[in-house]
Amino acid sequence: MRFGPVPLSEADGAILAHSVALPDGRLRKGCTLGPAEIAKLQATGRTEVIAARLDPGDIHEDAAALAIAQALVPDPESAGIDLRPVGTGRVNLHARSAGVLEVHADRVDALNAVDPMITFATVPRWQRLAAGEMAATVKIIAYGVAGPWVAAASDAGRQSLRLCPARLSRVALVETHTDPAAKLLGAEAITHRLAALGAGLTAHLHSPHREANLSATLAGITDAELILILTASATSDPHDVAPAAVRRAGGTVDRFGMPVDPGNLLFLGHLKGIPVIGLPGCVRSPALNGADWVMERLICGVPVTAADIAGMGVGGLLKEIPTRGRLREAK
């Protein structure tokens, strides 16, 4: 592609690089100059214009952006991602439904390494998206790029995105208490979190904060696809009341603790094949915390292992929750 000043006598078919004000309006940048546009420019006294001219084998920005986007998501229905109409060298990709976004970061990086004029940006891996929310954008910076680069970028980024839609909808919450008369405060924020993915509480149970009582309550849960435990007192050890109760009920604890703050005191396990999340106390606040990352993936059918949680440390220092009982740094 050639870019720079072009005599109007040679500008037919060139792409206007910068908008030009006219007595009756303006010619917008990116428009292709034809006889009518050139005549309007000549009428202003201009003899040349800054423009881009594609060489043989170059692909216009819109065609290039669309080709790459179609390679990223060759089957929008199965990927759960819609491609919006192309314009100004850009195609935006949006979630078809609520879910979390799987991103193959190595493919994204490889695409962006092909040519600086070809760019692809996504939301963070496994970010929760609402239906219609933007997941990614393809943007061609120049007015055109060489065909081989478009092909290389398409190959590098092929099938790099997939929306994992919400699959679980029946959730049981068990809250423990040390004082039966105390008001339990955990359900409201949790209910809002679940609703964002179309899930809801099918059971909201209460138990004294004792291993035997909690174990019996957990063992009695029958109609749930996910079990959440929120304890009156913070779970501070793998053998504390809540994880011990899960084991006593016949379940397992697969991971205690996570490198995400707020959210360190989460534990993950299973009971009768149902995933169990021991929630940190910070879930009583609507602010983002580590439990969101685990809960959202599980609701969307994405397995979460101990190794997955161990890998959440990079980016795991989240915004502090002012209402926390013990802040990171004392004032």
C-alpha cells in the first residue's frame, strides 16, 4: 500500500486518508475517491490530497477485518459469538448469551505478531459476559494490508474464541450461624451473582456452625447442581468446620485456599458428584472476588481444578473491599 500526497489527477480509486471540509458538508476519511468526490475537492482549489492507494494483492481494511474475524469464529452458532457488521476496518464480536469466554491466548498473541497493522483485542480469559456484550474486536489500522498477512493472521488466530454458556441453574446455599437469632447476610449478593448467569437458589439452608450439623445438612441436599457454603466464622484451615463437614458427608476437598485477594479463604470440593464451593466471607459484598472466578466457570460447565486455582495469582490482586473485617494494609 502506498500512502501520502496524491495529485487529484491521479486520485481516482484512492482512499481518502483525512476528512476534508466542503462548503456543503465534508468528505469523510476512508471514502474511496471517484469522479464526483474529486470534482468537489477541485472546487475547493485543491490540487492534491493525502490518500492511500492499494497495490495489487492488498486487501481493503474492511475485507481484511471481516476475513480475520470469520477465521477467529468460523461457526458463530457453535462458538456462541456473533460478528457485528464491518466498518472502518473493524469487526466487533459479541456474546450470544450469558457465559464465560474461553480465549486461546497463544493464538491471539500469534495473530498480533503477524503485522502491526492487524490487531485483535479480547476481554480477559474466562471473563463473564452478558448476552450481547462485546467479547473482542478485530481492527485493521491501515486502510489496507497485504493479502499474505491477512492469510497468515487468519491461520494464526483460527478458532481462538468460544463462549461457554451457562449450564447449571440449580444452586443450594448453606449458611452457618453461631447465634440462631443473628441475621444472615450472605444471600442477597450471591443471588445477584447467580442471576447474572441465569442461575438461582433452589435451596437456602441454615446450620449451626458445627461439623456434625453442617455435615448432616449437606448430606440432605438432593436437588442441586452446585453447593455453596458460607460460614459464620471464616474458614482458616483445611480441617476447619466447613471442609471437615464436606468430608464427613462423604465428599472431598480438592483445593483449600487460592492466590486471589479478596478470596484467599475459598475451598473447592465435591459431594456426590456435585461441585462444592466453600465461600470466603468477601462474597457478602457485591465487589469482584476470587469466588466469582470459580463459581462462574462451574456454572458455565468449565471444570476447575486445583491447578487452575493455583494459576490465578497473576491478576489475582483485586480491588480492596472497604467493608472487609481485616484490610490488606492497616490504616
